[in-house]
Amino acid sequence: MLNLHSATLSALALATLLTTTAAWAEPESKQTKATEFQFGVQHQPPSDTGVARRTENQQVSAFSSKKRSAESVVVNTDYWIYDARVERRYDADHDGYYSRLAVVFDADTIYAEVPVYAVLYLGDAESYYPVHTSSDFFIYGESSHDEFIVETDLISGFRPDDYDILIELYDAQTEALLAVADHTTDADLSYVPLESENYDRTGHDVVVEVREHGGSVYWPFLTGLLGITLWRGLIKRRKLT
């Protein structure tokens, strides 16, 4: 039979294991950071669109994720995304998956100029996840010189995968959805190998640090001892039975 001391240590070890398992089970937060460019310079949002709630650099999009079966469909011949492409820019561990990308797109309209904003999503096999809501910018007729660029750092929450990219274009004043581009309309937006920075690491060494203070042992070291104690107690119990 396990003595009281071993039983107490075993209970503590079990509680630690359950707590750690629960922490691992929590969904990973998706975080991104983006910078915008237009006309070859960093974009400065116009002040005359009447909309002040969107900022130049949003880490979390206000839009929700959506199932692949609920992809946006727009029937509006006055607006369209003429072309889009993706530039992959950073792969620290050289595994072919990039943690920084630039989405470049040229939106056109039949009107002389229109204030708009864009929402960018990354899609896996099940859902599209919003990664950036842009600030307001103008598109000018069918000009090819008003391309808009969103350079995004994927900070966390994106496992290594081949992602599809979805671009939604909205009217900055009416909030109406004007145009959509995705893997079905532009092959450049399909199967882009990406991963967030917390997966894009060059080193995989595990460092174990043990500290002592006032006669007490640092907790990670104590947790290891508790596991060993539990194991030895179980072996002893088997021998006694």
C-alpha cells in the first residue's frame, strides 16, 4: 500500500497532469499584424470617406470566420477584382511554409473613384479565417496603378498548411459587398504554403531550468520528481500484490 506521503505526491502529480492537459486543449489564438501600401508607399487612410472606425493596422479583424460552404457570392458588374497575386516573404526554418505574405490586388470599377476597404481571409479545408480588415482606400476606374498591397505577419494560430486566400471588397460608405476574389477566380490565391511565426522557428532545443530559493525546489523540477514518485509507488504496489 502507498504511504500517505507518496499518495499526496501522486495526487499533486495527477492534478498537474490534468491542468497541463487542459491548457494544451485550449484553442490557439489567431493573431496577425499587417501593413498596407498603395502607389508604392505605405498607405495613409483618406480622411474624407466619413468612416473612422477602421485603422491602418489591425491585429484582429472584426469579421468572423466562415465555413467553406458559405463563401461570398457577389453579382455586381460595376465592381470587380481584375487581378490578384501572393508574394511569400519569410521562411525562417526553410521548411517551405512562410510566416509573412503580401497580397497584391487590383480592384476596378466603372466609376471614376470610389472609397472602399478590403477584408482578407485564409482558408483551410473547413473554414476561412479573417486575418486583416484594411483601412479605407480609393480605387480609380480601371486604372492598373492603384494596386493595393497588404503585407501580413502571421503571429500565431496558423498551423503549417496550404491555405486558400479570399479577398472581399466593400463600399467604405454603404458597407455593401462589392466584389470577391478567391481560388475559384484566380489560381494565384490557391494552395499558398503558410504557417504562423510560432511554428516558423529555426531551433527546437528544449531548455530545462532548475532554480532553488529558500530551500524550496523550482516547480518544473518538482513536477518531474512527482512523476517519478508516482511511477515508483505503482511499481511497489504491484510487487506487494
